[in-house]
Amino acid sequence: MRNDRLSLEEVARQVDAKALDYWALSDRIWAMPELAFEEHRSVAEQCAVLEREGFRITKNVAGIPTAFVAEYGQGGPVIGILGEYDALPELSQVSGLLQHEVVTQGAAGHGCGHNLLGAGSALAAAALKEALASEGIAGTVRYYGCPAEENGGGKSYMARAGLFDDLDVAFCWHPHVLNEVHATSSLAEIQVYFRFHGRATHAAHSPHMGRSALDAVELMNVGVNYMREHMPTDARVHYAITNTGGDAPNTVQAYAESLYSIRSPLLPDAQRLFARVKKIAEGAALMTETSVVVQIAGGSSNIVPNRVLQEIMYENICRIGPPAFDEADYSFAEKLREAALTEESLLASIAPRDPSLSSKILHDGVLALPAREEVEMGTTDVGDVSWIVPTVQCHTACFAIGTEFHTWQMVTQGKLPAAHKGMTLAAQIMAATAADCLRNPAILARAKAELKERLGSHSYVCPIPPDVTPDHLRKKPAKVV
Amino acid sequence: MRNDRLSLEEVARQVDAKALDYWALSDRIWAMPELAFEEHRSVAEQCAVLEREGFRITKNVAGIPTAFVAEYGQGGPVIGILGEYDALPELSQVSGLLQHEVVTQGAAGHGCGHNLLGAGSALAAAALKEALASEGIAGTVRYYGCPAEENGGGKSYMARAGLFDDLDVAFCWHPHVLNEVHATSSLAEIQVYFRFHGRATHAAHSPHMGRSALDAVELMNVGVNYMREHMPTDARVHYAITNTGGDAPNTVQAYAESLYSIRSPLLPDAQRLFARVKKIAEGAALMTETSVVVQIAGGSSNIVPNRVLQEIMYENICRIGPPAFDEADYSFAEKLREAALTEESLLASIAPRDPSLSSKILHDGVLALPAREEVEMGTTDVGDVSWIVPTVQCHTACFAIGTEFHTWQMVTQGKLPAAHKGMTLAAQIMAATAADCLRNPAILARAKAELKERLGSHSYVCPIPPDVTPDHLRKKPAKVV
Amino acid sequence: MRNDRLSLEEVARQVDAKALDYWALSDRIWAMPELAFEEHRSVAEQCAVLEREGFRITKNVAGIPTAFVAEYGQGGPVIGILGEYDALPELSQVSGLLQHEVVTQGAAGHGCGHNLLGAGSALAAAALKEALASEGIAGTVRYYGCPAEENGGGKSYMARAGLFDDLDVAFCWHPHVLNEVHATSSLAEIQVYFRFHGRATHAAHSPHMGRSALDAVELMNVGVNYMREHMPTDARVHYAITNTGGDAPNTVQAYAESLYSIRSPLLPDAQRLFARVKKIAEGAALMTETSVVVQIAGGSSNIVPNRVLQEIMYENICRIGPPAFDEADYSFAEKLREAALTEESLLASIAPRDPSLSSKILHDGVLALPAREEVEMGTTDVGDVSWIVPTVQCHTACFAIGTEFHTWQMVTQGKLPAAHKGMTLAAQIMAATAADCLRNPAILARAKAELKERLGSHSYVCPIPPDVTPDHLRKKPAKVV
Amino acid sequence: MRNDRLSLEEVARQVDAKALDYWALSDRIWAMPELAFEEHRSVAEQCAVLEREGFRITKNVAGIPTAFVAEYGQGGPVIGILGEYDALPELSQVSGLLQHEVVTQGAAGHGCGHNLLGAGSALAAAALKEALASEGIAGTVRYYGCPAEENGGGKSYMARAGLFDDLDVAFCWHPHVLNEVHATSSLAEIQVYFRFHGRATHAAHSPHMGRSALDAVELMNVGVNYMREHMPTDARVHYAITNTGGDAPNTVQAYAESLYSIRSPLLPDAQRLFARVKKIAEGAALMTETSVVVQIAGGSSNIVPNRVLQEIMYENICRIGPPAFDEADYSFAEKLREAALTEESLLASIAPRDPSLSSKILHDGVLALPAREEVEMGTTDVGDVSWIVPTVQCHTACFAIGTEFHTWQMVTQGKLPAAHKGMTLAAQIMAATAADCLRNPAILARAKAELKERLGSHSYVCPIPPDVTPDHLRKKPAKVV
């Protein structure tokens, strides 16, 4: 049906030609782990490489200093490739060790492989523009530098700012222990602070004069726990108490607050649930004669899967095949497995897929597209992009099976050869699928039709209200208590 | 200072002269125990006797079939004497036995001595009008037939109807194990139903479609228990769940209700607390997406003590002295003590007074007026009368020390000679104090001034709203569940 | 592959030949609706008919007066066919009306079609024994008269008594709006009373002396609502408060109890959850200084589906086809739809199947076997049988689409011709599938192998402990409060 | 009766002679505000002065670096005088200003006047030893340097170490706005941590695998709020949540803790209540499948008042009279009142005494000994001393009426002349009363007899268990979350 064997080879060749530079980029970012919204040095590294490739850079987009867009070409279909580069707190780890050993006490670490993610996506973008040029295909390639995936949802703010509105298709990937098209949906999420204000008094002398904000926080939680029976079982509501009003029991607490995460497979359902939780907060305020201020802290939409794109990407991942791991890769993975991966983590790293996969050291195959669409009980800000433009993602094996996210075991593998190989594969898959889309406009048309049908009467409305800026960029309020 | 020894003798003589008739009245009512608002036969007995005395009877007052007023004389000061006659459920008991033995299974019984209370007050009224007549003193004597003291608060409805508005002073008493002026205040109380309406559904199949009224009842209770820390410690809030929405766990409960009792030493404080409890109910409804209907079931004001009247009454009780119990009275009381009164009940029956009183079999003295005004942690509808007109009460020893209210032990003594003697004493004390008030207008003036001062800026507003009729007279709603 | 067309015809013929008698049996039972464990007259009617057919009857089995077994034949494979006959409270309804009109106020009604269920299963048993006899096939046919499916779980007690232990296969059916093999599993359930004992006291006078059993009930519920977040989402826990300790708010409640239903797709998981709920009850008792008595009230196992039997039954239902509804059947169903079936009930009656089915008036087809095994969020005591012996059920269309269970709309159709036709079909399907099993021992072997595999290391243990008798047969305890 | 006018004059003279030195000591300590258990420089200042007086100093007593004992004389009756010197956080204030102005941002300040308290008690001790010497009276004078009254209860640890065991009588005072013998009791208190340990998990992905320690903290609080109805109304239970398990809602909290304060007018009742709260904590752990560690953080006994000593002290305070405030003292107080004291604080500073006192600028009288012994709804570690040895305290006017404790308004007045005068008065009252005790052994005998009678069957057991060291001296545990 299609005669694009050559093109695939061309794309793969371009990726291979540039790989060394991007491995180095990934390794540099691994070594300067920066937290959400503070990825200034990582962004500088990325921009420098992409500028050298000839991309036009727009920095500080969506009002976020560490968000940027790099563009190449013009007109025609516009291809978006999404990159990330934020690290996680308290995950500092020496590279390539089989045991936990920090570089810098208390420092961050790339426990989710976003050094690879960003560099791999940039590599895909760079290779794609070469391939298009060499084949004379029109169009624009745009790389999105997306901050704060871990905590804050950079893409949601970028989506709110309209940065994805003129895209025709979007690609992303995530470093993983398996090779597969990412075919699951995710949970939409709203994060929201409930801030209660009461009246302080001495708790032994005149408790009847006080109105406890901490009581309100607790009663709200009781109310939410009662609501659980009467909400859909695929939704999630959980909370942290982020301010208890102080450590002194002898004062009735005049201020207290909680941070809620409200999730559902569909954003409108999450919003309906949020409305109920808000009523519970108001009920708790009524009960305690306190007042409550509700402040959205962030939010992400669920992923709208795109079967049309998944199938094209699946063809490509099958044709390219798994990374070519060598003896050394296997040897390290096996030693790590013995030293630091538990039976539990072996199963957890591949769940909910076939448990027999856990017998493998490194994934040497490609998983089939699942017959049935499942919801993964987690959230990503890629969801917001997928409401605006047909979006598809893949996973490639960068780590030993048994490596769980957000662990030092993942950090220690983040710049080893196996990780580089997985990243190269991901760039090839994304670039090849993008090339298919550009060469065959019918794919884009079908993908857009699917998105339209899936959304039905809904259209994208950012779950973060217009006046909310990223929590981490905001000046912290003066301590109230 | 006063030269009324003779009058006291005259009053006492009049009481003695009529006592036999009223003992018989008391005994007849003992034998026909009727529950709150259903005291039709007891009222007929009372009215028959008072009509024979020449009182003008007005029946069915305040819209209550078993409330009546009996009046004698005209103009001048108007003296009110309050009577009661309602019994208690499940207290049927053979008279004069030393062990529990019912007359009729499941029937009511006079476990609070209201047979004596009503007959004793009527005796006081009848004796007073004779004494006044014989001394040529002008004035009106009015006996109030008050239903439903135990459960419903007949006097509160009568007060709401304005029946006590033209009184100059009011008297009441209660059969007891001790002789004393009743000098404590009581708690104002509001009884109120919180009726929650939700949405039923199958609790296993589609719990997310249901909105549980039972959840709302429970969350309201949680809210109230949190409020306890922040309300005055002399207030009381307690509740029963009067409808749980059914016995089937597999249905989300569409209806549920609770009955709250909210009490405080001062009625305005009880009302303030009620407003807070109402907010908690509304909060619980908000939390559960149910609706709540708040319906006052009844209410009584706190007693406003009147020291002026207490002191006059105290003089009279001292001059008349305790009942003249004889050998037989002591013998029965002693046997009952051995057979059926526990150490605990001996102390409870006299608490919180001097525990050494528990060594006595029958009270052969008179307790001193307490130096400090205390609040008794209970409620009576005499409270409403005391907000409108200076009111005073006494206790007289009708029962063996150790007899607790609302027990068969009280019922069994309800028509024995000792009870008759205590009742006669009460009639003498009330009539003598009333006579003092009539002969000495300065007393009434001082008593009224004291009431005015105690109320300050407050004036009587019935705790039961105008549109609420007694719960027990209302047609029961069709069962909702 | 199989040459049993003739046999199917023979079975169908036998069913048709006897149908009139069993329609009459069903109609008589419809007209004498009896509640769970009180089905004495219904049992007498059933036994009379089966005795006339030559079945040997054993009454009063498993210690339950309305449970019986009717047996025919001997040796060889033993076929069990399960029947029910209990009605539901408050569902009295005139037959064949288009609007709600009760026969007897407050009376029961066959709102779940168990009049048809029992008669249809008896018809299958009777037809089967004739067919076997005419074909000379050895074996035993056993009809189980099972009481109290709606409330009490008669079959669970019968299973505990070992009555199904020697069966080779069991069949059941349920009257429905659709024709299909019943291929879903159900929830295992444990019903359990938590009875709390505290200490009464006057709630205004001395609340600190009381220990509230009602507090304990409420705190247990709070605890369970907190547990919801941390239990599997496919489990269910719900409750009713069955004794609140009285309607008087002025007494601290000395006794209170709740009835919990704890369900899970697998019985062992339900039992694990029960253990957690029990800890919560103990925690609530600790918190309130009360004591708790835990008493199992009943329980049912989940259904273990049997794919082998489902496929055989599916072949038969396809070959026999849907009931032959005529003009009059359609006409009544259409009028009922207009008069008394809402859009909501149209969808609910067929959920979670394809919503487009709701456009039909009566089901004129047969639904395909679902590809994926689902759990129905409800419970039936057929589950217990299915743990002991391979069990299969079907649904046949007896009622208009849009008719929901436990409604007068179902009662009104319970003896109309359409219901009779659906019942006849069910008897044919069960008898034909049973005949297949008898003729082809390999089916039974495969079915048993499947059951064994599905149970794995588990074996049947009745969820109702040995010392628990049916709640409804027990003498009610004297009222505690 | 007594001939000690001269002695009083002698004592007063000795105090006056030394006053300047101790005012300077007080002022130095005011200027180096140190928090609980960190009062190293303040202790050094105190010791230096007392050493110069000839006292023998023992430092680092009871295992606390800032606790010390200074002793003079030997044998005979042993007189204890208690001093304090700890400051409060965040109360830095420039001296003598009429508005709030900090010296050092975030620094501590003497918001409770302990600079005066310590210096005044030391002055009393120094003057007493001179007076005794000049009169040739035998005995020992001992000054106790007591740290951490505000937060930690230094005296309770010192009492536990037996440091007060050989005392015959103890004196203390507190700077105040009024002149009076301190005749109220206080609440005994137990402070205790409840530390819950659960199991973390991802709150969206696998909440059923987690066991929430935060749930346990919340459920414990719910349980305690339910207990409130059933505990004595004069007890107090209040709490702070001191660790919520982290700010991330997406993790089920594996650790959480609360700090409870449990108080009652009598220590044994506080301990009984503590036992109930502990059961509630265990109940919450049971409910959530978490575990709980209960750790006492501190505790103080209630004050056992001593009427014998109060009456002697009252005689002395009457004879000496109020401080001799001059025009300048009044002028400053009046300006402060206008600038910075609200109507509310005027009333609060003298509550619950006669509100008409609020019309005064500085207290120019002496309050009468109250007729009835009241409980002040607060806690002090003087309570522990009062269980061991007859103890008495006074208040003297050091501050303008309307000055509340723990405010900058108190700090600003802490080294003004009025404060010095009040401190001098307190030293005279304590020294004079101590002298009376020494001269008249019968007083000590009667005071001891009263203590014995009040304790009845109880004897002092420190509310802090033997193995608990002061919270503030302990090495903080590594952060668990």
C-alpha cells in the first residue's frame, strides 16, 4: 500500500547521524537536574543545540520563563514534537552505580528520564526537518520546550495560551522499560487549594470564642470521604493538608488549608466532581462558622487517544524494531536486577501488562496494540495537547525491566548506553510517523476526524482558569499563622 | 414585721378541711394514667371537682383539648397556680407493693407524681379562695390545667397563647423526696427535627447515582460534635436519630431525620446555638447534595428564679414545717429502701445536695435556701411562665429518700399516706405564700421589679414558633420510606 | 457435529405438552405473594404439582420449612434445576392494568417474577424426566425449591447443608426483558450486624457518665467511609442503621446497631474486607468505651461463570429462538410503554447492554454471548451453588422492554401471555441443555474441569457460619432499649 | 496576736536596699530574650548576681543546662523561692514605645514579664537571707532558677528530679496588672504526641494498597470530638496536627502525627482522660490498619491552693499596700491606653474579676481574697511544686490595666519604673510571708496539714514519665516524610 521503506530508512539515517550530539545534550541535562519551572540552564542547553540546527527560537512563552518554542520551515502541515526537562526533588544519584549514592545531599535528580525525553524529542525534530528537506516535502516542524511536567503542568498553561492551536498533529514519547505505542488514556486532574479562615483564641481558656479553621479542614475531609460511596468508581479524589494552623495545641487554629487533587477519565466529569467537592468545602465552612477561599492550583485534561495515529506509529515501531542492546547493556541490567530490583518492582514496572514480561532483563520485543482502550490511573499534561490536536506517544525501552519511575534506580541508568539506544529509537519512531503524516494528508484528515468524533459536543477549555499562574512561579503569600 | 400568723393558720385550716377530696382526686388520676396531650379523663376529673368549688372553667385553651383554666373571684391581683396531670409510658405498677408488678402490660404510670401535682395545686387554689373570702381580700385565683409537661411542653403553648399575660404571680410545686423552696434555674430547650431528603438508588449497582439522606444525618452529627469544643460548656446539645431511612443496606437512603435537643441556661443563648446547629444541618445537606427541612418540635424557656418570692415562700415552709410522717410511713419507706432502693439511687435522689441527707428514710426537715443560684441541668415548661410573671415553686417530701423520678418505685408510692401528706404541705405553702402576696402588695411589686431586672433588655418570646402545633396532636405524616 | 435436532424437538414437545399446567401454577403463586421464608402456600402448590408428576418430595430441608427437594430417577448424572417463589413487600398490583392499582393495601407482590421462575424451573424438570424416559437415558432429575432469594439467601443455607454436593450440573433462569445466556458474574456478599452496647444516662444532666452506642455506630460509619479510598473499587460496602437506641434525645443511647452489606467480585476478597470492617467496629467501640457484638446475618458467594455450559446453552437458545409474541402481546407492551415506562427505565432495563435495544417493544432476538466476562454489581444466592457444581442460567423475555425489577410494572405483567411464553422458552432451554449434558458426558467433564480451574486453591466454604440460622426465622430479640 | 510589724519593716528595708541591683538584672535579661531551655545568658546573669550575694550555686540540675539552684544558710526550715527567665518567640519590641516596633525582626521578647519574675524572686531570696541573718533566725533560703515555663515545663522536670522534696514552703509570683494573692487553682495538663505509621502508595494509581496515617490522625480527632459530650465539662482536650505526611496529595500519607493537650482541674482526672484519648488513638489505628506510637511530650500538675498561706500573704499584701506609682507612671499608662489598648483588652486583662476595675489606669488597691476557690482555665508548672510542698503566689501591678500577656504592649513596659515598683512589691510580699513562716512554725504545720488533707489519698507523681526528656533539648528525629 505504501512505498515508504526508503523514507523510513532516510529518517532513521538522519536520526543516527545526529544521535551523538543529542546523547551529549541529554547527559548534560542529566547532570544539572532542575525542578519544575526552574529549568533555566536545561532550557539554555536545549536552545543552544536547536539554534545550531537552524531552528527559530521563541523564549518565555505562555508567560513562563522556561517554556519555549523552536520552529523550522513554514506553511503546510505543522508538526509538533513535545519535549520535557524537569527533574524531581531528593533524587540525586551517582550515574552507573548499582547502589544508592547521592552526588549532592538533598539535590534533585532525573528520576523520570526527562533528560532523555527532551533530547530525544529534539533529535526527532532535527532529523525530521533534514528528511523533509532531502525529500522536498513542505511543512513546519515545531519543537515545544515544555517545563514542569512533574509538578505544575507546563503544557496546560501553554495550551491555555493557544500555543498548540495551529498544529496538525503532535508527538511525544516517554522513556520506559518497554517498547510500545502508548495507547492508554489518562485521568484529567484539577488541583485546588481550600483555604479556611476562622478565629483564634486560647484553646483552654475560651475555646467557645474560637472558630477553628482546622476543624473545617477535617470536616471537609470527612465530607469527601462520605462522598466516595456516591461518586463514579473510576474517579479519584485525594488530598494533603498543607497548613494545619500551627503546632501549638493551645490555640484554636485561625487558618488551615488543604490541597485536593480531583481526577476523572474525562475532564468534564472531573469538573462536575470538583463542583461537588467545592460544596463540601462550603458545607464545612458553614458548619464551623469559618470562611473558605477556593483557589485552583493547576490542572490537566485527560488524554484523548487517537487510534488512527496509534496504528501508523505501531507500523513504524514494528518495522524499526527494539533497540539493539548488547552484552554490556544486558550485563549491567542483570547486575542491577540482582542488587537493587525487588520482585515487587519487577512486576510493578510492567503492570498492568502480562506479568510474564518480568522474566526479561531488557525488553527485546514490541508490545502489540491493545484491543481495548484502558485508562491509566495517572495524569499528564500531554492530555491538554491531545484535546486540541491529534496526539500520539510511544514508550521505548531505556531502562532495565523492574526499574520504577521516581527512583534512584532510574537515575543511575539515565546516561548509560541502553538509555541512549532507547532514546534514539523513540526519535526514529516519532520522526518516521511524522513523515508518514506529511507524505499522506489523508492520515491527518482521519486523525482529526477521530479527534472531532471523540470530543463530540465538547471543545477544549483549559482546566486552569485564566487568572491562575503557575503555583511555583507565584510569590508565596506571607505566612498567615 | 408581719402579723399574719393567723392568716397562715387560716390557710392551713382551709387546706386541711378540703384535703380528703383532693387526695381522692389525686388517687383517681393515679389510677387512670394518661400520656401527654391525651389526658382527657384526668382533665374531666379535675374540672368536675373545681366546678363543684365554684370555679369558672374554660376548656380547650391554647388550641389544646386537655388544657384548661379554672377561675374564681375577680379584679385585683391575679394569682396563678399551675397544675399537671400527664403520666409516663411503660410505668404501670400496682400501688403499695415493694416490688415491680404491672397492672396492665405496656400501660402508662404516674412515675413523676403529676397526679399529686395537679390535685395539690387545685387544693391550693380552692383553699386560697376560701381564705381570701373569709378574710375579705379582693383578687382572682386562677388554676391552670397544664397538659404534657413530660413530653411536649403544654405550658409553653399556653404561654404563647397569652394565657399567663395578666397574672401577677404564679405558683407551682413538685412532689419530691425533700422539703425545700425550689431555688435553681433550669435550661431553656429547643427541640427540633432535621429532615433530610436525598435520592434512592441500589447501593451495590449504582451508588454514585444516589444521594444519601442518612449520610447527611451522620455528617450533621459529626459537625455538631466538632462544635462542642466551641460552644459554652454549660450548654447542651444532644440528639436521637428518629428515622434512618430503612433497614435495608442495599438501598441508598432517600430520607432520614434526627431530633435535636438544644439547651442553655438562657433562652437567647439556646437560640443562638440553634442557629449554629441549623448551619451545620445546611452544611451537611450541601455536602451530600440533599435538602433539609428544619421543623421545631417544641421548646421551653429557662426558669427565671425570683429571690423575693423564694424568701417569702421559705418563711412559710419554715413556719409550717415538714410533713408529719407517722410510724407506718417510716415503716413502708424503710422496707422499700431495703427491697428496691440502691445505694446509687439514694445518692442520686438527693444530688447535688449534701450526701449525708441520704441517711434519712423520709425527710423530716426543711432545706435552707442556697446561697448561690445554680442551674439544674434539666428543663421544665414552668420556665416559660417564669419569663412572663414572677414565679416560685417548692418541693415537698412525698416519697422515700432514694426514690428516683420516672421509676416504678415512685409509682408504687403515688397514693400512699406519705404522698398525701406531702401534697397537703405543698398546698399549704403555695396558698400561704399567695395569701402573703395578696395581703402585701409590696411583695408583688418587688417580685416584678426583680423579674424586670433579670430580663434586662429581653422580653418573653415563645421558643415555639407561631405556626407549630404540639407534635403529639399533629397528624403523623405518611411514612416516607 | 451433533445429531440431536430430534432430541431438542422432543424436549420442546414435552415442555409444550405440560405448559398449561405450569402456567396455572405460576398464576396461582402470583396470586398468593408470600415474603421470604414465609412461602408456605406457594411451596404447597409447587409440591402438589410435582408430586402428581411422580417426583419424590423431601420437605423442610436445611432446617428451613419452605425449602424442599423434588427428585425423579436414580443414579447416573444428577441434574439440578433451581426454582424460587418468594415475593416482595408492598408491591400488590392488579394484573394486566396499565396503571398502579393495589389489590390489597400493604400486601406483597411478585415484583421479580419468581412465580414464573419457580414454575418454569419445575416445568423444565418435569419435561426433562419425560424426555429422558422416552429416550432411555439414565440419570436423576432434581428440582430444588429455594426460598428467600430476595432477602435471606435460601440457597446459601441449602448449600451449607450439603444439598448440592452430589450434583453434576445446575440450571437456573430468570424472567427478564431480554433473551440471552446469563454470562456475568455477581458479587459475593456478607451481611452482618454490628451491635453496640454502651451506658445510658440523662443527656443533659450527666452526659459524661454515659457511653453512647449511637456514637459508636456513627464512628464506625465514619471509619468505613474513610476506608473506601483504600479498598478495591470493585468492592461494595453499604449499611443501614437498624436500631438507633430510641427516639428520645435526652437519653444517651445504651444500645444501637447497624447492618452492613460487604460485597466483592470474589468471596475471599469480601471476607478480607469484612475483617477490615470488623476492625473498624472494634475501633469505634474502643473510641467510645462501648462493646460490640458482631453477628453475621447472611451471605452469598459470587457466581462462578461456566463458559463450557454457557456455550452449550447458547447453541440451544439460538436454535429455539425468541418467544413467539403475537399482536396482542405487542399491543399491551406498547400501551404500557406509553403509559408507564419512562425513557430512563427503557435504558435501565437493558443496561449495560447496547442502548439501541431500547427501541424495541419486546425482545424478538437473542443476544450474543459477550466476549468479555463482566461482573454484575448485584448478588444472588445462585452464587453458592456455582461454587459447588457447574452452573448456568438464562434470561428470557417475559416482560416489555423498559420494565424494571421490583416495580408494579413487572407485577402487572406477571401472568399475561407474554410472560407465559417467556417461561416456556426458559424451560425448553434449560431442559435441552440438561439433555445435552446427559447425552454427552464430555460436556460435564469439561464443565467440571473449568470450575476446578476457576476455583484454584479455593473450595466452597459457606459465607454463613454454621451456627447462624436465617434472620427471618429467628425469634426477634426483646427490644433492648 | 503577732508582733512582727518591725520584721515587716526590716524585710521591706532589705528589699529596698538591694532593689537597684535587681532592677538592673531584670533589665539586662529583658534585653537578651531567650527561648525555653535556651536561657544560657540569662542564667549566667542570675548566677553572677546571686554568687555575689553569697549563695551557693548548683548548675545544670535535673539534667537541664539552664536549671539551677542557689542556696544560702543551712538546716532549719527550708524556704524555696521560684524564679523564671524564659522569653516568647516573635515578640521583639523597643522599650518604652507606644507603638509596635521591633528591635530585631523575628527575635524573641519578654512578653510575659519573666525578666521581672526571675529578678524579683532573686531579690526576695537575697533580702530574706539578710533579714534572717539580722534577726538571727535559723533556716535555709533557696532560690530555684526554673527554665521553660512557657513551653516545656521546667519545674515539672525539676520536681521529677526531687529538687523540691526537702522544702518546707515555696513562694512564687507573677508580674500582672493587679495586686492580689493568687488564689485560683489551675488545670493539670498532659501533652502527648500521637505518631501514626501507615503505608505509602500512589493515591491515584493504587490507593487500595495504601494505609493512610493522615486518615488515622483525622479519625482520632473525630473520635475525640465525639468524646467531648461524654467528658466532664471542666476538662479540656485540644490538639494540633504537627505532621500531615507531606504536601503532595498524590501520595497516601505513610506518617502523620498530632500533639494533644489534655487538661483537667485535677491531675488524676487528666490522666483518666488521657487513657480514654489513648484508646481513641488505638481505635483510629485499628480502623486504618496503621500503628500508633504514643509519646508524652510534657505535663504539669494542677495548682493545689493553700488557704493557710494565702491568708498570711494576704495580710502582708494589705499591710504593705500597692506600689507607689507616680505622675510619670500614670502618664505613660494613660498614653498607652489611648494609643494601643482596646476596650476588649481592658476587660480581658482583669477578667474574670469585677469589670469596673477596667476604669482604673494602674491598680492602686489590693483585691480581696475570693470567697470561693475557682479554677483558672490555664496551666503552669508551679502546679507540680504545689503538690510537693505548700506553695503560694502573688500578683503585683507592673503594667497598665489593659495589658494582655504575650503582647508587645507588655514587652514595651518591661523595664519601666512602674514594672520595677511592682517587682519590688512582690519581693517584699514573698520575703515577708517567708519570714512569717520562719518565725512562726505553726504556720508551716498548718500549711502542710492543709496540703495533706487536699491531696487525700493522692501523692505527687510527675505527669512526665521517667524516660521523657524535654522536647526542646531532644535531638529532632530525621524528617520521616
